[in-house]
Amino acid sequence: MATIQQVQNVTRRMSEEKATVLAREAVELSRAGHKDEASRRLRAAAALGPENIDVQSAFLAIHNEEARSPLLDLIRRYAMYHDQKAGEEAIKYLRSNEAPNAAGAALECVQLILECQASTLSASQDSILAELASKSLAVRRYFATELQASTTEFFDNVYDRGDDAANCLRSIVLDHSLWESDIARLHVEDELFQLFLAKLMESGHDHDGRALKGIALLLIADTQRLHTFVDEDGFEALLTSLDYRLPPDVRGQATLVLSKFLEVAQPTGQQYFVKYITDHVAKGRSDDLILAFSAAAQFFPLASAVVAQLFLTEGFLQSILPLLERNKSSTQVHTSFLSLLNAACIDAACRQAVAQHCSAWLSHKVSNGMDKQPAMAATILAKLRTSGTKPADQRASKADDDVSELVDLFTKTLRVEDARNISDSIEGLAYTSLKPEVKEKLAHDNAFLKQLLTSLDANSNIPEIVVGSLSIVSNLTHYPPNLSEEQKKMTQLKAYANASKPSDPSPLEDEPHIKARCTALVEAGLMPTLLKLNKATSSATIPLTDKILLSLVRNPKDRGKLAQQGAVKLLVQHAQRALQTSTRPKTPTGASSMLTIDAAHALARILISLNPAHVFAASATPHITEAIPPLVQLLKPLSREFAPGADAPRDLLPIFESLLALTNLASSPDPAVAATILRTAWDPTEELMLHDNTLLRRAAVELVCNLCVVPAGAAKFADGSARAKSRLRVLLAMADVEDLPTRRAAGGALAMLSEFESVVPVLLEVESGIPVVLGLCDDGDEGVMHRGLVVLANLVLGEGENGRKGKDAAKKAGAAEVVKTSLRKTRNEECLSVGVQVLKALVD
């Protein structure tokens, strides 16, 4: 039987072993960031074995680890002693390469900050919490646990600390991996959405957009369920956030939320909207009018039919004008009403109503308005006049279409206003520059062009100014489409059907005038500005830029300068992007991004005229082969979604100019160029050799001729296959057409190919072979004649069986007499030299 001493020894040993295990677990938990659990286990270990060396080592290890965390030290100084500099240093640390070392202390740092009142800490707390949450899973799990335990209390604690901290709440509730069950997550999501909505409603105006961002993100993620929490009061708070006096990003967030809400609750939203507008207008006070006009203006793109119906209600506009007169001292009321009229111009009936009831008031504002009002009023008048909208009770007059005084106002304000008001002048010019006389005036106003480009450079981060300015440039450089006779007749018939006389094209819209306008913009320095604007990809900027460049490069004289300034590199980038977009899988809705060919077409035009060696330097980017895929894409048939309608046949000019550009590139000494063209462009080029259009046929044969110089190109005709023989027959047919350049190109290709032994038998076998060659020899053009004599020389001067058969076939066809006739007609030394050699072989 064991003695008491033995039992005590065993118990002590077990306690020591248990203490050692707990101490080691405490160290591991501390390193993993679970400080609370580590402390609990360390205390238990100490109780079991206070003298245990492992317990003492664990105490020391955990203490040293905490001491080694510079972040924890910074956060303690920041939270406990309100050391703002320590907070700034903590942010720098979290954004440095040392941040991963702070993982163990992250949760304790968060808890230290959240234990302090938000008002007692500086703005650094916002970024610190966001950085810690993004870098630490333990922190994110802590956020989820606290939200589930007490959503409102934890929300209030975090929300006031800043926008980034509040964003953490939105991210946490949408991360399914942080929650034990979806039921718990959805419950917190519901409460969080209502808390954000309550914050919006209690603040009146969400000046920093914090609540709106939370509402928007959650509503986008779960629209069907969460929209039910938006009642009339909540909708009114959202409409109030459209106040034009608020920052643009706040109004943008409110517009996004309203748009998502209307997707699933349009009738309810429209009902709330109409009541909001009518109630605020009925009150007639300045602030109510501003809110009503701002909401209606911003709401127009979201539900134009509803707003237009309200706008066109009998007596609505008539009742507004007296209210404006009563509030004439309030600049903001008048400015917000101008915003509404500007938005209403998207609807034809609303434009008619504005012209009917507000024309005189708008003209008064142009002359007497305050601040940005003259430019806004002039923009509305420009929209009315450029669209041909006139008061119903007035006859049309030339003055109704005159926009010259408006253009003068826009150009004047563009020179003196800052970025806050420039957008109104830009928008007005974008509409008035649709008129030919305005295009001509602006394009030849050097001071205006300089100011426009200066404004673009200075405001390249403001989308409405960039898109508006590029729209002006696009209008100035726009070439009208080349219509077939059938299309012209259809246009006339449509005009008659609309009871309007077909208008003659303006003499200012002919090729010389447009070309001069394009050159003026090139000389003004447009290209460097376009390069700056396109450093960041934009769905709006890129198509406009490509369209502009397509017009600018139409004049061969401007192509060199544009290429020197970087047009080729930019167009290659845009064309490659268009190719990538067109080859992506369709979205689940079946939509597909529209392929633009403008960049590739503009690139083709530049590469027609310039030496490839000068455009593509050996060590520079892009490499010459990168220009080939976009050009090849122009040769291929358009897919169904990109094909024109039945009454709009495909434009063949891009195909023709692409072939010319590829022909020019094929002359490059770099062997990779011809190899790439052969690999990617051969099939469509071969099909185009048989096209009905003479110019396309000619360009395709010229490209084939250039490709026959390289062995891989010659092999297409000389490998002895049935396909090669078929190609030779096509080439012989092209050498017998009426078009002289096509005959030259085909003759040149045959001259090179007939040097290959495998080609000679095919030329002799084909029934039309010798007759076509003799036809080339007897051609009235000395270039074609020389090519024919070279082919005949290759047939009759060859060695072995090929040479014998060639002589026999030529003699049988009467080649000697044809050659004699050719020699009598020419004084060309090359023709004479080759012809004499052929004649000797035939006579001998």
C-alpha cells in the first residue's frame, strides 16, 4: 500500500506536468493573438506550479513578446495618453512591411481603442481600426462576435470613429466565413441596415456620406430583402440627400441607393417621390424649393417618365415662376431650378414645355444671372435651339436657331471660371458645337483651343469636364458617314415621312473644311493632352479618344506628327483592349461589350503612310508585331451583335486600309513581321482576293505579293499540294483582270513564285497558265510587261525537265512572236534584257 508521502509526490508530479502543459499552451495562444485565453491558462499554470521553471519561462516569454511589439506600445500611448503622434506612427507601422509582425497584438490594440470614447481620440483611430481589421482575422472575428452580442451598442461605438471604421462593419456582416450561421448573420445585417438608415434620418443631411455608403453597400448585396426597411420617411431622407448643395459623392451615393430601391419597388418609390415634390413645392419656402428641385433634377435619369409626367402637369411650370419671383433674392433656389430645367431637356415634351413657359426667364438669366446661372441658362437654351425646339405658338425664325451669343458666353466664361463652374460652359459648348458654323468658329479660335486644352489638363480627374471637352473635340473633327446612293434615298424618304424637307449638307461640312479643323487641333497640341487623359482607362474616355484620332489621321500630312507624339502606342493599347473585351465570355445576362474598331482603323491609317522602321524603334514599345492583331481583326467578318442593320451595309474602308497597312508592315526587314501576318492574316486575305470590290481585291493581291518574298509565303503556292495549285489558279486569274495595279501585284507574285521548281509544272498544267503569262508580256504597261517576261524566263530558262517542258509549251503558244512584239514596243532596259534572253532560248 502506497504511503501518504508517495501519494503526495505523485500528485505534485502530476501538478507540475499539468502546469508545464498549461504554460506551453499559454505561450502558443499568446503568439496567436489570444491574449485573454493565454492569461487565463498562465494563471492556472502558476496556481499548479508556482516554482515550475516552465511556468516562469512562459511568464518571461509572454512579457518579452508584448514588449517586442512596437505597435502595442504605440497604441497604448495613443489610447491611454492621447498621444496623437503615436497614433500617426501606428498608421505608418500598419502600412509598412513590418505590419505582419503585429498580428499577435492586433486584437488587444483594437480593444484598447474601443475602450476609449471616440471624441477623446484623434482622427487616426479611424485608419488604425480599418488597418487592423483588414490584416487580422482575430479582429474580424471579434467584430462579428460583438455585433452578434449587441449590434446597436457596438455599431454606435464604431460608427463615430470614422468612415473607414464604419466600412469595417459593412464588410464584416457580408463575410459569411465569420459567422456561425447564416441566420445570425442575416439578423445582424437587418439591424445594421436599419441603424445606417436611422443615422441618415437623424442627421438630416449626411454630409460625409457615411450612412449612405453603408446603406448602398448592404442594399446592393441584398436588395430584395433589405428594401422593405425603407419606408416613406427613409425614402424622404434619401431624396433630401440629393440636395445640390451637398458634395457630389454624397449625392452620387444617394442616387445609387434610390436606383437600387426602384429596381424592386418602383411603384412605391414613384408614389413617395411625387408626394415629396408636391409637398415641398406647396410649402413654397426657399429651402423646400431647393430640396424639391434638386431631387427632381437628380431623379430624372432614374425615372424620367414619372418626373416628366409631374413636370408636364397642367399648371406646374406656370406655378413655379411666381415662386421664383417671390424668392428672387435666393440665388440657390434659382440655381436648383436651372438644374431641374437642364435635366428635363432629355425629354422632348419637357423641352417643348420649357421653351413654351421659360424661354424669356432663361434669356433674362443669361444676361442677369448670378454666379454660374448665366452659363447654366445658356446651356439649356443651347439644348433647346440645337434640338429645334420652339414655343408651339411661335413660327420658326432664324433667331430661334441662333446660338452665336451663347457660344460667346461659353467661351468667355471658360476663360475666367474655375473648375467648379467650367462644367456648365463645357456642356453648353458640347451642344452648340454640333452646328457647322460653331465648329468652324471654335476650331479656328486659337485662344479658345488653348483654353480648352488647358482646362482638360487641369481637370483631368473630373469626368464631366473630360467627357464634355472630348465631346466638343469630337464634334469639331467629325466626318459625316459615307452613304451609298441607296442610303441617301432612304434618308430622303424618312425626311418626307416626317413632313420635313430634306436639308442640303452644309458647305462647312465638306472634306476640306473638316480636314482644316482637324489640322488646327493637331497644331494646337491635342495629342499630348489625349495621352495624359488616357493614362487611366475609362469606358467613356477611350471610345471618344479613338473616334477623334480616327478623324485626325484621315489627313496623311498630320500622320507623321501624331505618330511622333505617341499616337501609335496609344492606339495599339486601345486596340488590344478592344480585342480582349470582344473575346471575353458574355455576362450571365447575355450582354457583350461593344467592340470598337476605331482604334484599329486609326492605327491602319497611320501605318499606311509611314516607314515601319521609323514608327517602331528596335528597342522601344510597342513591338511592331503588336500592331498586327488589331489590323487583322478589321479583315474578319463582324460577329452578329456587331454587324450593322440590314439597311446599313458593312463599311469596307477599314478593311481596305488595313490591307494597305499590313502590306506596308510586310516590307519590314524583321522576319517576325511577315511570319505573324502569314499566321494570323492569311485566311481572310485569301478570301478577299475574290471579293466583288475592285479595291479590296487589289489590296489583298498586293499583300500576297509582299508575302511571297519570304519562304513561308512562297510555300503557300509551292508545296505541291492541291490547295497550293488552287491558289496559283486564283493568282493567274488576278493577273488577267482589267485593274492595272492588281495585274502588277499578281504579276510580281508570279515572277517570284516561278523561281520555285514546284511551281513551274503547275503553271504549265493550268490551261490558262501560258496564255495569262503571254498576256502579261504583251501588256501596255511596262511594269506588267517586265513581270510577264520574268515569269516566261523562269519557265523557258529552267534546267532539266521543267526547262524542256517550259520551252515546248511556250513555243507551242507562239511565245516568240509575242516577245518580239513586246521588244518592239518598249525602250525599257530591264524589259529588253530579259526579253532578249527569252527570245534566244525560244529561237535556239
